[in-house]
Amino acid sequence: MQNNIIIDAARDYVLNQYQQHPHPNLVYHNLVHTQQVVQAAAQIAAHYRLQDDELLAVYVAAWFHDAGYLIGEGKVHEENGAQEALRFLQQQQVPENVQSMVQGAILATKMPQSPHTLVEEIVCDADLSHLGSKEFADRNKLLRQELQLTYQKDIPAINWLTNNITFLTEHHYWTDYAQTLFKQQKDENLAKLKKKLEKKTAEAAEEAAIVPVDASAAPLKAQEKIKKDKTKKPERGVETMFRTTSTNHIRLSSMADSKAHIMISVNSIIISVILSVLVRRLEDYPNMIIPSLIFLTTAVLTVIFSVLATRPNVTSGVFTKTDIEKKDANLLFFGNFYKMHLEEYQWGMKQMMNDSDFLYSSMTRDIYYLGVVLGQKYKLLRISYNIFMFGLIISVLAFLIAAIFFPVKA
């Protein structure tokens, strides 16, 4: 129980350190990485059934292993992290043998890793568990980004891939259980890196084979090519934004259609029951005429607004050459081109793809009108649900009043 309290205190202490010492450049060695290391360390440690003091050392070392990045230089972050962990453990009055194990485990993660005990091996394997995870590609990109931000220097893709392949080839997990958990996925990640390197090397060879006619103009052409590529190729963040926004709009539209279909189905059944069963009994129960009419009106209005919410609205389906030249046409929406000939549509698409401003404006316009349609759809759907909800309440009250206060005399 006491160990759990100390582990929770270590977690809170490190979380507080990340809040008090924000480092925008630490996109890899951040809280997410620390939490992943703690999770991996717990998984490996559970297999070996450690003693309580050893398990405590594993958890505390995992939480503090990168805390040194927050309070000093990255080159000596292991030493700084070990000292920070020691101060924390002394405040918690933890036994000296645990203090030594924690410091040893943190220092053992310094590259190249040098663990001497099972506790140190577990922490070292947990620190590099991402090498054998399906998130390796994403985590690896963040590490490259962090190094570029820290040293203000671009790392060429070929150099980065080569270094990663060398590192993964030479690396090995220290514990048998980590080998079982991570080695297969690590080998798959290594194979993907090699394939990427082959592709990048082939691309570089093709570019090198293109000899410029005027050698003196080569640097200028290279700079122009870089600028052109930057203007043409959208950043990944922008692509992700458009893709996510469009996906969310489509998902919300599908949800609205499903809700409308539910209303249409339910109220169609209600209308059928009222017309086929209840209407024939109104001669015997005239007191139920008004409640039945209220109920029927509610169902009909609900169906009407649900149908309006799902009713498609198709535009003219034609764009002109002037629309393309003015960049007013949105070729991403079928309603603007479904009546056009294929050749005209292909011409318009080529014009859009060759102009990044036109492309982005079309995507922005498409998302905007998706949002407008979505807003109208949900507005009508809300009206439909409100009519059904309040109409149902009023109908039930009307039936109760008719049955209690205006009963049919025998």
C-alpha cells in the first residue's frame, strides 16, 4: 500500500514538472512518451513478479527517466533525471537501496544502454519499447522533428533512415519477455525502413542523373524548384485538417440521415395504426376524436420535417470556362459537374490541380457548403424531434383528459 502511494506521488510530481516547465521543442520526449514507458515497464515487470522494492524502483525510474529534459541540457538528461528522482525519494523517505536502484535504472538508459540488473534491464527495454510497436513510424517522425527543432538543423531523409536502420539492427532487448513482446514488430518496422531507404535512394539517383544544360544556372534552378515544390505541395497538417473536417461533416450528415429515417419509420407506423385501427373506433368513442387528431397531426408533421431534412438538393450541374478562370467553380461537388462532358471536367480538374490556390479555395468552399447543408439538415431534424416530443406529450395528456373527464356513457 505504501509503495502505491509513493508511485502515485511520483506520477503527480512528474506531471507537475511537465506543467511547470513546458518545452515546445520536446515533441517526442514529452509526457506521452513517459506514460508509454511507464505502461511498458509495468507490463514487463508484471511478468517477472518482482519484489515490492524492485517494482517500486521500476515505476519511479520509468516516471523520472526523462525528467532531466525539463531541468537541464538534453545531453545529460539521464544524470539530471537521476538527481531529480533522488531528491523526490529522499523527500518520501524511501530506503537507500531503492534510491540506488532508481538511480542505476535511469543512468542505464543512457545510450549506449548498459543495464546490470533486472530492474535496469526492464527500464531500458521499456524506454525503447516503441521500436517494437505499431506506433513506431509516428514516434520516429516526432523524434526527428524534435532533433531538428533542438539543433535548428534539417536532417536529410536518407541520413535519418540510414541511422535508424543501423540503430534498429544493432539494438536488442535485454529481457526475454521484451524480446517476446516487441521483437517481431521491431523486425517489421526495420523492413519498412529499409524499403523506404531504397525508395529514397532511387529517387535521389534519378534526380542526380538529370544534368542541367547550363551548369551555372543549376543552383538557381534548384532554388526555384524548391520554392515551386513548397508552393505546390500542401503541408501534411493542412491535408490532415481538410481530411478530418470533411470526414466529420460526412459522418455528421450520415448520423442526421439515420435519425431522420428513425423518425420517418416510427411515425409512418403510428399513422398506419391510427388510420387503420383507431379511426374505425371513433364512432364508438367520440371523446377520442380530438386526441386522435392531435396524435395524427404530430406524426404527419414529424414525417414532413424528417423528409425535408433528408431531401437532396441538386444544383444545375454545369460550370463554364469563365467560372474556372475566375476560380469560382467547385469541381469537388458532383452537383456542379454531373451534366458536363468528361473532357470538359478533366480540363477543369487539371486547371485546379495545377493551381494550389484554386485547389485550396475549392476544398475550403466544399467544406463550407457541406457545413451549410449540414446546419440546415440538423435544424429541420431538431424541429422534427421537437414536434414529436411535445406532440406526443400533448397527445397523451389529451387521451387521459378525454378518458377521465369525458368518458363515453354506456
